[in-house]
Amino acid sequence: MFYNPLVFETAVLVNGLLYWSVHLVDFRKVTDSFSVAPQISDLDVQGIHDAGFKTIIANRPDGEGGIDQPRMGAVRAQAEALGLSFVAIPFSGAPTTEILERFNAALAEAPAPVLAYCRTGTRSITAWALTYAGQGMKEEILDAAAAAGYDLSSLRDFL
């Protein structure tokens, strides 16, 4: 399993006092050009940029996790300020044909490497896997997902 937690620090000066904050981005490499992560915030984007990602795809709808969930707009603003591409493709449940078409277009057009996120990463990797369905890559898809820590064996018949 390839597991790459990305740790970075930020410092904030408040009333003459320096506060340090440590952030951990749990991203899972699926291929050389695609990784997934659980929910990120705008505070994580600098580290994502520094890790070499060029595009962020957001698959989690705003508000799904209540008021404490980081909002997509703040993540987008920070990403774009750092020169990253940001694509919003939020969805709940199984991805529809329209979602898969949008996801496929984003992967084809966006600069790589891409980091897609949702609540746990499962929704993002499922959309990635189904994007390649019917292309004779069933075992490769399942193996890549498993190596990243995701069991997509229930999708076998759809791939």
C-alpha cells in the first residue's frame, strides 16, 4: 500500500505571539498522475501545492458534513491563489453518468498530477475507477485502488 501523509507547518503572528500549526494531508497515490484524499481545507492547499499537485478536484458537496466542514470556496480561492487548477464536481452516493463524464473531462483536460478529495477518498476513487470502466483494465483498476488502501471489489462487474 502506498501511503504518503504530507506534513507541513504554518506560522501565524497574533498580538506579538507566534503560533505554529501543523497540518497533515493524508493523500493516497493511485497512479503517477492521480491521488485521492479525505476532506481537505484551505490550510492544506499550500502543502498540496508544495507536493507538486497541479489540480484539485472537489467531490464533496458543501455542507454535507455540517457547519464544521471546510467550504469548497475557501479551498478554491487558496488553490487558485497558488496557481493550481480547481474543479468542483460535488456529488453524493453513486456517481451518475453526468458526473463520470465531467470527471473524465477534468482528468483529460486538467494539469497533472491531480488530487481529488471527498469525505474519505472513497467517492473520488470510485469516480476515477468508473471513468475507466469498459476499457479492459479491470484488474489494473482494482489493484491500483487496493494499493492506495481502497477495496473496490464490489465494482468488479461494472469495470
